[in-house]
Amino acid sequence: MTKKAILLGASGLIGKNLLTQLLNNPGYTEVLAIGRRTLNMEHPKLKELIVDFDHIDQYASNIKGDVVFCCLGSTNSKTPDKVQYKKIDYQYPLDVGSIAQNNGATSYHLVSAIGADVNSSIFYPKTKGEVERDLKAIPFKSIYIYRPSFLDGNREEKRTAEKIMIVLMRFLNPLLIGGLKKYRSIKIETVASAMLKESLTDKKGVFIYSSDQIEALG
């Protein structure tokens, strides 16, 4: 049975890779990419919905599909305003998820982060923990939460510190064994591949994958 995907964050690091994999997979006949601006690409399976996320209800009738993939996320440097940051990492994923589920979507795949914890005193992991918690209240048949560690991939922005971290983590990864495996860096295409593979299964419930488990899946 083929499926239709709803993708949030298609222009981001993981989202862009996932979009390519979805478009190339015969298990999907359509990918609806929802975003603020066009992706400037064409593909027979690709549909785009340009929205104002603050008024997402206005687009509800167009948000239809079987599987929701959320790769939305920001950084402190990109979004220093915590109110706006929380909209991107918390409110928008839940708003779209609720609409999609109401329109018939049965599963949701969320890119969260290692250390996500609703009880954390630190804003970033706390926000990730909150969206995980509140996503579970939406009655999807299945919810998949992915908590990757440091992402290894080519970024469009020139971030010297992150380039150094990628090299450093590639050196340290073999030293992180046992319970420390989940702290190894992980390639973006591995995360995207794991999400795609799990979306083609037929499971019921909530599934949370640490970075090392994502590595095994991808």
C-alpha cells in the first residue's frame, strides 16, 4: 500500500535529505512539503504548501496525508528570541500534527534531540521534552520520536565551530562504547533513512529511539 507524506522542515539539514529519500521511494506516491517559502524544485511526487504557521488553521483543508514527518527546529544563533524559538520547536509541530491527524493521518515521526527532558532546567532540552510529551496526547496510531546526537553533515551556513566538532566527533566516536554509544555523532542521511524505514512498517504505539538505535535502524 502506497502512502502520502506530509513533511515539515524540508529545507533543513535532515528534512532536505529525507525529502530526497521520500521522493525516490516507491512506497510514497506524494510528498506534501509545508513551509514558509518555496523549495524551488520540481518533482512529479512533490506538492508544496506555502503557509503562515501562525495562522495554520487557514490551510487545514490542504494538510492531508498518511504520515507526518517533522524535521522543524532552530538554534539559539538563528532564533535568539525564546518566544519565536518555542513556536518553531514546539507549537508548529503540534499544530500541524493535530490538523493532519484530524484529516486522517495515522502516524507521526518527530526529530527531537538527545537529552530531551521535560523536567530539564535548560530551555532547549526542556522544549524538546515538552513537544514529545504533548505530541503523545494527539491520538495517532503510531508516534516515532528520534533523538539524534550531534549531526554529521554538510551545512549551507559556514559554521567553523561545527566543522571542528564534526572532525573531533569522528575521532572520538570509536572511543564511545557501551552506554556511551548514543553520544556518537550521526550522519544526517542515517537519521533520514531510519525515519523512512520505520514509516513503512505497520506498528502501533509510541517508539522512542536514541542516537545509537537510530544508527542501527538507518
